[in-house]
Amino acid sequence: MQTLFGQLSGSVVDEDGNPVPYANVMLHSVPDSVLQTGVITNEKGIFVINFSEEGSYEIRIDLLSFKTWDSEPFTISGSDFQKNFSTIILQEEITTLQGVEVTGRRKLIERTQEGNIINVQQSILTKGSTALQLLERSPGVILDQRNNSFSMNGKSGTLIMINGKAQRIPTADLITILNGMSADNVEKIELLTNPSARYDVDGNAGIINIVMVKNETLGIRGNINVSAGYGKGPKQTSGLSLNHGKERATLFGSYTFSYDDSFDGFRGVGTTEIPSLDGTTAIDFTNRRRPINRNHNINLTYDYKLSKVSSIGANILYNNSLSTISVQNIGLYNFTNDPFLEAQIRLDENGNLKNLTASTYFEKKTEQHTFAITADYINYNNQRPNQVSSSYFDENGDPFQPENEIYSRGNRGFNETDINVGVVKMDYKQTINENLFVEEGVKGSLSRTVNDARIEILQGDDFVPDDRFISTIENKENIGAIYALTDYIFNEKLKAQIGLRYEYWDQDFSNDQLDRSFGKLFPSFFLTRTLSDTTALNFAYNKRITRPNYADLASFLIYNSPTSVFSGNPELLPAVSDNISLTYSNKSFSVSLLASNEDNPIARFQVTRNAQSNVAVIAPVNLAFQRNVDVQTNIPIRFTHWWNMNFNGTLGVRKFKLLHTDDQITHSYVHFNFNGSQTVRLPGNFALELSGWYTSRHFNGSSKVNGFGVLNMGLKKEFKNGSSLQFSVADVFESFDIHSSVGSLTREAFGDEFEVDYSSESGFSRIFRIGFSYPFGNKKVKEIQRKTGADAEKSRL
């Protein structure tokens, strides 16, 4: 081709003649439609494209909420070429029914007054993933699978919600449910670091709310998705969703089945001075765990519009998880006074977890008033029978039976937990005038929890109950809450919200020593100063609480190894925190200064002593306090129209004081974490995404945890019929390894000093997945009913 110097120019306006800034203007070759170059319009809607090769081309202009505009093909030739397009008018892309607009692609991360919204369907890695993997990839969210705990921005005490329903089931079981829930059915994840008074006050780190997809279409529309994967074992997920919409009624349903053959394990090496072992003992303990989970998830929703201003509806979420878990432990013990001992322990468990949430609502909404009432019923049942067999060998590898009573040849465990919860919530909103808005609400919940747990020890050929490991606990819980908040607009530049919530919490146990009652006021305050059309300054304050659950408070013992048991702590106190933040935002960019003071923070899995046991007791404890000062930022970067990046990070200082160690020391440290993703749009409707996260060294109570992180990769192909094919690799570098130290900060109970290395499945093997999604049916959009929904709770375990 002949080298030339040329220029294309023009201006872009909307249907009212207003300039359209920041529109994508792309030059494609004809007839292969390969992208050659591109620019965006300036604030006056003007674009200029410089080029240097002759040929046949067309101009394409694209912007969210506008229809794509394509020029007629034209030829560029000659050594000096210029072409000026007449004024280009973009038409709004609107499908209208009762005044509703349907807009284009959302941003991956949206900033709100209360936190961030992650529009997960904009990520290539979402298809074929699970809801649990979405959480792991969310900015600032860290899942410690070794201890089964979530943290957000370096703080523990996070409340997980699904569709606004608080999930207070054991975290290990919640992980199982989320790991069986297809990410294709998740619309967005709300990371509420500054929840207002309308939300439950549980969770000092804030709230993570997983919002499920709910289609709103006329006629029948659905989606089929299938995926297969392999890590240390095979994985499979298949799902179907259907929506049948009429003018006044909508019925939506989805079903997902998933199979996951997983793997994880750890190794702990160190010394202990447990009295039952008569001196200092060196221990080398290896654990390998292989769970196989089969999950069934059902979601049914029905909405009916009674009139132009009122509607009713119901929803059912059901999960059934069947698990088979095989655990092999090898413990090598070098005693001071006794011979060497090798313990080989095998545990086999069959679990059956059922979780049902049934909800109904009524809502009446006018221009001035909104009234909503919701009622929820929740049932959780988990049965986990298991059997343990133990063998012991001397330094020559010959089997023998140690004399100490802590060494059993085997035991079997029975554990069933059943929870029933009822919740009623009413909310009322009123517009007083164009500057003043008020909202009030009340909530009440009643729950009953029964846990029957026991371990029987093998003596001779018979299993005999062990009084140390028998626990039948019944718990009745009442929670009452009332809140009010007011939004006031001082002027077009300044607005404020002030809220106050009172919660009363009462737990009545069959063991009177565990009874708890607590009532407290929790204020919240927001002040927003608008600096320009795209920039704002926001101040926020709230008070929150993390209550100990019943498993935290229970005093029964659960067998872990010959030298340690798990237990609760009846003296555990609730943790209360005060949190403030100052945020500057410019479009999608934001930077925040955060500070919090937490009294009695709860640290789980700490080594303690117990008067009833001569072995180490691993239990939750209170710290005296923890104080945090952090800088948090979200930085979106658009290199070109086909290459985007988003970076989210936190850097801060932590200070805490220990109470459960021999020396009650105070310790400070610097901590940071970051989450980043980048998407590259390729020719042929292909797209590539890289995402990763890292968290630096931090502390869980007195245990030090070294930094760790992962990098993920995904490739997506979109087809003209709306279907898509995805391929992803989780943990590209097999780096999900957690190294922690016990006893490195100060002396632990029994002088324990251990180095522990834990690896999830991806730390042993990359996880590969391929998935296909196919939408079908009508695409006409109907008016979306927006409901508040009750923040229903599940009883604490």
C-alpha cells in the first residue's frame, strides 16, 4: 500500500443536539472488520483520527445507552487525504414499557455511599465459577480456608448475606453452600464497609451481600450453562434458569447441580510442653483432606402486581449439600521421657446439609410513600456422622498401644444441628419535601437451635461414651430492632444522612452459664459534599458489633488430635467497633482514609488452657482492643478502548493487645492488600482477563500469617446469538499457600512453638475450567419491581 498522511474528523451529538463526550470512535477495515485504530470524542463531542495506510474502511461509534452508529464504507487513497463527517447523531438505546430504560454494559466496580458494588457478570472469569470464587476475587475480601474465616480490608468480623438474608450458619458450611452455587446466578456482590442504620449491625468489618439474578422479561426467557474442570479432582456444574413474565406477574426459577472433588492439607512442625506428655515434645503433624461435595441449589421467585402502586411476592432458596470427606493425619512425636511415637489417624465423614429460606413480601409504593413488610422462615439442618481409626507405631515402625488414656484406637462422632428461625420486618419511607426524606423500620426474629454432639471412644471391641465429648445444647434466641434515618439535602452541593438503630439480643441456653442479653444504640452518619459533576467528598461514621455465636460460647470439647481439642469459651464478650471514613471520589476513582477502634475483638483458634483438660484447648478468645488506620483506593485505568484495568488496594497500620498469652503484650504492624484485574478485548469477539490479589503479613490473635496471593486467568468468546464460551485457570502459579507461626510473637500456653503450612487445592494443582452459556427466549424488558426485603437472620452457631 502507498504510505500517506491523512485525517478523519467529525462531531457527535445526541438527538437533542447536545455534544456527546467520551464516545468510542473506531476505524475498522472492510470487509474483515479488523480494528485499526480508535479515539474518544472530547468534551465538545469532536473526534480526530490520524492514519497512514490506504484501503477500505468504515467508522463505528459506540457509547453506553446509545445505539451503535456505523458509517458507509469509504476508500482512503492518495498521499494527502482528509475526510470530515457531517454531524453524527446518536440515538438513545431504549426499550420502553411503562417508562423503563434498559442501558448497556455496567462498570465492574461502582462506588456508593456505603461501599462498593461488584457487577460480577462483567467479568470473564464469572462464567463457570462458583459464588465462593467470586468472593475470593472481590476487592479486599480474603477467605482463609485454613481457619474458615472471611475478612474485608484486613478486618475480621464480616456478615455474609444472600439477597439481604444474613447467613449465620457455621462458616465451614457456608463455604460449602457458596462453593456449590453457580456464579452465573449471581447478579452482583455488595461490599458494604459503611452500612447505614437500615442494615443489621452485625459484622465489625461490614457486610458482604450476594444478590442473585432475577430476570424481568415478558414471555419466556432462560439460560443454560454447563462447565467442567479439573484440579486435584474433577469438577462439574450445570444449571438452568427460566423466567415467565406477563404484564402483572413474573415467575422465575433456577436449578444448579455441582460436583466438586477437592483437596487441601497442612503440615505443622514444632514443640509443646503439654503436661500429659511429661515434658517438652517435638511434633511433626501432617494433614491431608479430600472432600467430595454434591450440591443441589433451587431458587424460585414469584411477583404479582396488585395495582400500579402495590405488589406481592414470594421466594424460596433451597440448598442440599451431600459430602464425603476423607482425612488422613500422621503425627510424629519425640518425647523427652518416653519413646518416639508415630500416630496414624484416619477420619471418614458423610455429611448431609439442608438449608431452606422461604420469604414473602408486600410492598406499596407511591411518589411520596413506600411501605414494605416481609416475613421469612429459615430452616438449617446439618448431620455429620464420622468415624476415626488410630494406629500407633514405635521408632522401628512396629505397632503398639500407648498407655496414656489420650491415645484411643478409634472413636466415632455424631453431630446434628437443627435451626428454625422466623423473622418479620416492616419498613416505611416518606418524602417530606424535595429536600427531606425519612425512613423507619422495625424487625423481630425468633429462633430455636438444637445441637446434639457426642464422641464415643473405642475400648476393646465396643464404643463407649466419653463424658468429655457429650454435648446437647438447646438455644433460644430473640432479636428485636428498631431504626430511623433521615436524608436531608441542604443544597445542590451538600447532603447528609443521620441514622439510629437500637438492637436487643437475648440468648437462652439449656446451660444457664451461657445465657446472654444485650441492648445497645448504634448510630450512623453520612455527609456528602459535591465538588463538581464528577467529584465528591464523603464522610461516614458508624458503630457495629460482632456477637459470639453459640459454638463460640459452648464449653464442650471436640476431639482434634491426641494432644489437642477444640472448644468454645463461655466467657467470650461481644466485640464493638467505631468506624469513620473520609472518601474523595472522581468518576470511578476513589481514595479513602479509614480509622476504627474495636473493643474486645474476637480471635478464633487460639491455644489456651482448660481446667477440665490436660491437653491444649483451641478456642476463641477476646483481645483487649484492635485499632486500624488505613488508606484505601480504587483506581480504574483505561489504556485504550480495548484495554481496561482496575486496581483496589489498602495500606494501613494495625495495633492490638493480647489477653490470653502469658505476657499480655501490645503489638503494631503495617499491613496491605490489593486486588487487580485487567480486560483486553481481542478481535473476533474474544476477550482476555487477568485478575489477582495479595495480602501481606498479618496476625490472627497471637498467630502470625505470612503474605499470600493468587493470579487467575480467563479467555472468553462471545457469539452473535448471545451465547459464550469461557476457559479459565485458577491460581496460575499454584501460590495459594498460607504459612503461619504460633509462638513467634510471645509465649503461648504450654510454650507452643509451631510453623504451619496450609495449601488449598490450587496450591497443589492449578484448576482448569471450561464453560458454555446459552441464553434463549424473549428479550423484551418489563418494569422492574424494587423491594426492600427483610434482612432475615439465621441463628448463630
